Amino acid sequence: MLPGWSLIWRSVIDNHESQNPPPLALRMTGISKRFGPVQALSDVTLTVRPGTVHALVGENGAGKSTLMKILAGVYQPDAGDIEIHGRREVFANPAAALEAGVSMIYQELDLAEHLTVAENIFLGAEPRGALPCMVGHGKMAAQAQELARQYSFDIRPSAAVEDLATGDCQIVEILKALRRKASILVMDEPTSSLSESEARRLFEVVRRLRSQGLAIIYISHRLEEIVDLADEVSVLRDGRLVHSEPASAMDIPKIVHHMVGRELTDFFPSRSAQIGDVLVQVTGLASDAGIENVGFEVRRGEIVGMAGLVGAGRTEVARAIFGVDKKRAGVVTLEGRELRIASPADAIRNGIAFLTEDRKRTGLCLELACSWNITLPSLEQIGFRPFIKPGRESRIAADVGSRMSVKWSSPRAPASSLSGGNQQKLLIARWLLADSKFLIFDEPTRGIDVGAKAEVYLLLNRLAEEGKGILFISSELPELFGVADRILVMRRGRLVGNLVTKETTPEEVMHLAAVEEKT
Amino acid sequence: MNRFIRQLLPFGTLILLIAALSALEPDTFLTAENFFNVLSRSSVNGIIAMGMTAVIISGGIDLSVGSMMAVSGMVAGLIMTKDGSIVPTPVLMWVGTLAGLATGLACGLLNGALITKLNLPPFIVTLGTMSAFRGISYVMNDGMMFDVPTYTFLGQSTVASIPVNVLIFLAIALLGFFILRYTPLGRYTYAIGSNRQAAYHAGVNVNRNLLIIYTLTGLFVGLAAMIATSRTVSAQPTAGLSLELDIIAAVVIGGASLTGGRGTVIGTIIGTLLISFLRNGLTLLGISTNIQLVVIGAIIIGAVAIDQMARAKAVESR
């Protein structure tokens, strides 16, 4: 194996530190890339210094992923140069980029689940055992341990990856990159599936890697953490680099301004729904998924927020109401009538909708037509029994889709052809068509861009105005405070707070949600 | 557009094949008699393939169809020869036919129940029942066949000079087309195959739909078994040996995906006919059945390879 670039440039810095500014870890100049008719990137220039965290932000479809895939050798640019530590590189494939010290950690981690931590770290470069054809398991474990110690990670090399929490899996990915002597580390939405405490630990790790001289490109939709963590911020919009500046000179409104190219004065719509009588009453809800004695009510026209740390049981409450998890105890009434719900089909029949947090896994049938995805829960209700009339189905889907302003080439296009935000709108359109009375939205704005988020808020508002009741589960306190009338707080499977939004503060909610962690 | 071309490809190959064979063997291939012969032979596979199409679209597989066919035929044969006479009476033929259909239905129901109630993978369940059904069909008459010399209606008679079994095939194909395209059951089948969890969360009763699909497949197999019995005027315990592979091949050549969510009745019909005409043509050209196996194998791999390349291109152009 070639000597790691990290070592080479580290010595370069040591020699020149006093006289010159440190050389760039990465310089991408004039990068352009076109896919068919779409100009994904035009003339993008990005420079990253070693020992810094460089945040890359932009709405979905702005070109962040494409740019990073070019850096990782997955795509080849139509024009432009890449320099790694001052040396011009052309990456014909991902292996070449790895060799040059560029490592990517994707949002969906790609670890071999059944293998151990050490086996994952050394995958493809296993130390040899007694015979050259054998894997030296002892040697491998020792080297993994040494690597972890060197960067002070607390992880057991013999643990199976499938038993690890998501946060630890990320540590394994990072160790894998460090084993390859990575000097440039790209992290794509690393905190999207982490709990609050795991995220805090990850930030520590990122800071430590930075202090060891790595250049870190950090992609995230969570602007708070970017302001907190990054040294520099670059903003992409419509395939162009529109802004690049030290983070100290940036704040969230400024970043948002550059991302969307307009001020988001009415980011959160003003609430105008009339709150009516009680629509849904939940009492004493418990399930084997770990929730106990959860009770609350939702009125017509009311948006009830639900806060809590990851693992506090928020999704489990939704699953128990919707019939995905079996209820152990508890009663759910809708319009004063006690509901008997044993499956999602029962819940939907009774007018309950559940927009799940994982739209790829439990939401969409990706290869099926958009229109099919919209009508799926309503096929039998909207008069398609016994037969589906395709023409009428397309019209209905097109109509509800345009009300949701879903951008598609045609209702017949597969759902996979839509961007994340549009996929989410497609799923909301589904429940709009099902004409549900009570809608549960679980993290509806996760992983979608700022513009689409604002549209989702507006839609929540509109649904409330129509007299529907909404339970809005979110991990982002600002949006709970911007949208909800009341905020429920979950902690360890129990409801620990039921607050009127106007009379509380984010600090109080956070305290209720996390108080046990603090003591 | 791309999708359209992809679907046309097997059809184009079929037309090309027929044209080539017509040119090479005008006297033997290009006759109504030969065409009806090929279609008649396709009917058994084709009818079963309609069920298999739904099963594969739902993300499952049914390996037991060949054995199921043998059992269904054997039950019918057992009943038809029950009175000990060599020539079965019309009443016994009727009862036997219904019993054969019922056997197929029951076998399919058993597969479906094991898959949904015990939550087992379809591959494992049907691998098991493939072996069990075959064993039962051997046990029923000590490994020997039942002769039913006058049971000719389903397999050998014609209506307006079209073989009855071809008409039945046509009817089942229309039924399959209609179910998959125009009923909630069909739509749910696609949804389950595409993303079972998502379908469940959208209120689809996944288990009930799977049960129906496997049971319907069993019924189709029972029908095919009666046609096969009638074609050979005998119920054989070795009927349908490795038939499941031919049928899965036809469905896959027709554009279905073994990971589910994709497939059409029309594609499957084309896949079935492609294999039948190829067999027929190669036989007429004097090429041995052993070589035919090699050619069919190559076509399966080729069809899927072309399909994959087209999909990869479609994804990239996005």
C-alpha cells in the first residue's frame, strides 16, 4: 500500500506552518456535470483546508450529492479539475478516490452486518495469518484495537455490527476510513438517524478528527449543527456554488437566505384554524414496544406536537394507535366512538392516517406509479370495487397531486423518479385522498429541503382548517413551536408533558424530554 | 419509452423466431396443425404461469407447481378408475375432474396458509411441499400411472377446430390479465411485491391477499393437471417433473422481477410461447432436446441481462 497522504501532508504542514498558510486538502475547480437534459452542476469550485470542517448545504437537488459522488469517483465530471493536497487527480472509479485518501460515509451506512467491528474495518485488506491464504484474526483484532485507541474511540473490535447502535456503526465507518489513511472525510447527513446524545458524541468525534488534521466535508440539513460545528460553509443552489464563507460570519437566517435565494419571512404559516370539540381521545395506551399509560386528546382543527428524544416512544404511540403494534391496554375513541383497531386497514377504515417516518421502508412502493401510490389505501373506498377504472384513477391522482403541488413528469411515472420532498408530498396526497379525520405525521420534514418543509407546514395548517385533528411528531423543536398548538413530551415510553405552545419554551420541553439524562 | 421497448423485446424475439422458422421449415412449421399443436402444448404451462406471474409479482415463488400437478392428476385418476373398469364412466370423469381441481386448490391453500400463518419464506415452504406432493403422487398407485383412455375432452377435442385447451388457456389468460390490472387484488399484489411493509402500512391485508394468490395458483395448477391428464389419457406420478423451472423461466423472460413488484400477464404469455415455439422449431430442425435445454438456458440469461442493462441505463439517465 502507498504511504498515506495524510502523513505526507502532515509533514508538509509541520515544515511550512510558520511561513505559509497550510496547503489545501482539496481543490475542486470548475466542476460541471450533466445528466441527460439536466445540468446537475455548473462550474462549481470548492476548496477545503486540512484541519477544518467544511459544511456543504443546499436544498435537495442542489447538487451536493452529485458533487460528492464526483469527489468519490462514482461519477466522472464533464469538466473541471480535482486536486488533492496540491496534486491533480482523475478518479476513474471509487477505488482510485479511496487510494488518494478520500473516504465517504453515506447516509445509509454500508457495513456487513453479520461481521464484527474489526472484520468490517479491515474488509478487503485483512492482515494475513500463519499462511498467506488465511486471515489473521488475532492480528486484525489487535490492529483494530490499536486504531480505536489511537483516535480514542470506545468500541469493542469483536462486537458484531448488527448488535451496535447506529451511532457506533458510524464510528466503525469512520475507523474504516482512518484505516485507509483517509485525509478527506465526507459525511453525508450523519446525524439524521442519531439520537440527541449520539449526535453530541459524534460532534466530539468530528472535532477530534479535525484537530488531528483531517479535512471534513459535512453535509446536513440541520442548520443548527452546522453553525455549531463548521469552520466554513459553502452553499449550493441549482448546481452552482452561490456562497462560501467562514462559519463565524454566517448564521442560520443567512444560510437559509443563500439556500433558497429568498427570505423566508413566513417560514411558519400563521395559525388560523378554529379549534373545535374533542376529536380523538387516547387513554391508558400501552404496548409491548415499551409505551405505558399514554393519554391525550386532539381536538378538531388542532395540531398537537409530540416531542421527545429518539427512543422515547413517540413512533410507538403512533404505531399502537394505527394498529401496527398490538395494544396491551388502552382505549382510542374518535368522535366519541371507541375504536377497535387490530391492523392499519382497520385504522384507515376508521378515518386515521399515519405518515410514517421512513418513507422508503414503510411509505412508498418506489417502482410503482405515483398514481398507484396515492390511491393504494383508498382503492376500495373511492368506488373501485370491484374494478379499477384506470382513466378515472389517473384523474383522481392528478387532481389530489396538484393540490399538493407534487412535481412529477406524469402520474404514471414511478415514485422513485421523484425527489425526497416530492415523495413526501406524494404520501401526504395519499392521506388527503383517503379523507382521514385524524392524521399522524411522524417526522414529515425529515430529509427534505427548506422549500418543501415550508409547504408541509402550510399543508398541516390547511388540514387543521378543514377541521381535521393532527398529531405532529418531530425531533426539531423550532418546527414544533412554529406549527403546533400544544406540545406533548415523551420520555422513556411515558407522556411527561402536555404543554400549551404559547405558554412554554423550548428549554422547558427539552428539559422534560431529557431530564433523566441530565441527573 | 424505454420501458415500452423493453416490453417489446421478447415479443419481437417471438415474431422473429416464428418468421425464421417459417422460412426454414415452411412445410412442417407454417401449418395450422402445427400452430395449434404448439398452442395446445403451451396451454398447460401457460395456465400455471398465470398463477406464477401473480406469485412472482407479489415477491414470492412457487416451486411446488410441478408436483402439485402430479398430485391433482393422480387424485383425479384414482377416482376415475375407482369402479375397477378400464374405461371410466362419464359420471366418474366429471367427479374426477372436480376432485382434481379441488386437490390443486387445496394444495395451493396449504402453501398459502403455511406462508402466511407461520410466516415462512415462500421458497422454503414450496420447496418442502414440492417434495411432499411428489411423494404423495408416487404413493397413490405405487408409482404407477392411472389409464383413463376415454378422458379426451379437455386435451384432445376441438370447438370450431380450435383445441378446447387452447380456449381454456385463453380464458384463464384473460382472467389473469383482468385480475392483475383491474382489481384491487391485482393492485395489492404489485404493492406487496414492491414493498410489503409499505403496503401493510397503507392498509393492505397482506396475508389475505397472499393466501388468495397461492390458492388461485393451486386452482390453475389443478386445471392444468386435468388438461395434461386428458392429453396423455393417463394420470402420471411423474407428471410435471421440473415443470416449475420452465414456468418460472417463462415468467422471467416475460419481464417479471424475482424481487417482486414487476411483471405482466402479456409478458408471461409471450415468454411461454417463446419457449414453446423454440422447442417446436428446434425439434423440427432436428436439433436434439439436450441442445434445446442449452438454448433455453441461454435465452433466460440473455433476456434478464438485457433487461438489467436497460434498467441501469434508465436509472443513469435520471
